[in-house]
Amino acid sequence: MKNILNFLVETGNLKRIKRKGITFYCVKEADSAVDHTFRTAMLAWILGVNKELNIEKTIKIALVHNLCKVYAGDITPYDGFLPKNKKKKDEFVKKWRRLSKPDKRKIFNEKIKKEKKSLEKLTSKLPKEIKREIRNLWLEYEMCKTPEGKFVNQLDMAENLLEAFECWRNDKKFPTRPWWEHADEVIDDPVILEFLKEIEKEELKYNKTVRTKRYEKKRKNQKRNDNRRGY
């Protein structure tokens, strides 16, 4: 029981780990890894309940997907690329970093190596069954190995976008474009796309050029593909 206590105390450090992506835009009160995890788990439950998923497993994946940050910290796609000059940095982060597949694979491998090491350290003294389950669920998320893992992986991006949307609601100068561009690369689940469409509608009330009809088309194409597969 002592090892479980120590594990929970260590995971409490997630409350103090701020998500760096938002801080690049001078947001003083950035959300923490815990804030993100909680809302991702809520999204997993609410958006996943009508899908053919194991909801208990889906929520568990959402709960464990950020545990690796306890020792690895919050790793962003901009790490190692940000200019030191503030003006150049501000311009740099206004757009999503589009990379070649080899570059993406290299960055992903470096990231997952660091995060896996962190998770192994965090769970090393837990009971074997719990330790195995946490690690397997985390791998399902990272590798999108199962429908539940893939769903939460895309929800992770959707929650990031939701946080950016909230920042934009407080300050209409806040650039949500990088989050939309990232979402465009990774999200194809029809339920999540429907959710993004609602965010898009809110932004369009103030900025008619913020989005295109890309998500509507993408959502319809995905539904068509799902019907062909018999989902």
C-alpha cells in the first residue's frame, strides 16, 4: 500500500506541470496536465458513449495518457525549434509545424522513448497487474493500437483545441490556427469532427475567415468509409 501511496503522491505533480503550448502565446494562467487529463476523460465518456467502444477502457486510457509527463515534462512539437528572438518566436508559433514523414517519425520516436522511460520509473513499484495495465493502456494510446486508443489519441488533440478556443474567447487576438492545422492532420473520427464543428461555428460568429468547410467534408467522407466497413 505504501508504493501505491507514493505513486499517487508522484502523480500529484501533474497539477504543477503547465502545458507549454499555450504559454507560447503569453497566456498567464495555462492549464495543467491534470486539467487536460480530466477533460479528456470527460470527453472520452460523453463522446464515446454512443460508439462501439469499451467505455471503461476508453476512460482508463484517458486517465493514464499523461502520466508520462510526471518526469518527462510537457513535450511540444516546437521543442528545439523555437527562435530565441521573441519577435521571430511569436511569428514562428502562429503556424503549425508541418513536417515530412521521416521527420515526424524521428521526433515521435525521441518523444516516446523519453516518455516511456518516465512512465516505467513512475510505475516501477506498483503491483504487477496494475503496472502492466497502465503501461499497456498507455501504449494503446501512443500507438493507436486499438479503437479505444485511437479515439483517445484524437480526443487529446480535440481537448487541446478546446483549450485554445477558451483562450480565444477571452482574447480574440489569440491565434487558434496552429491547433486547427494540427487537428486537421490527426483527427478523422466522425464524432470528434462533429464536436469540432461546434467550436468552428462559435469562431465563425466573430471571424468569417477562420475556417473552411474542410471539416464538414472530412466528416462526411469518414462516415461514408465507416458505412463501407460496416461500423
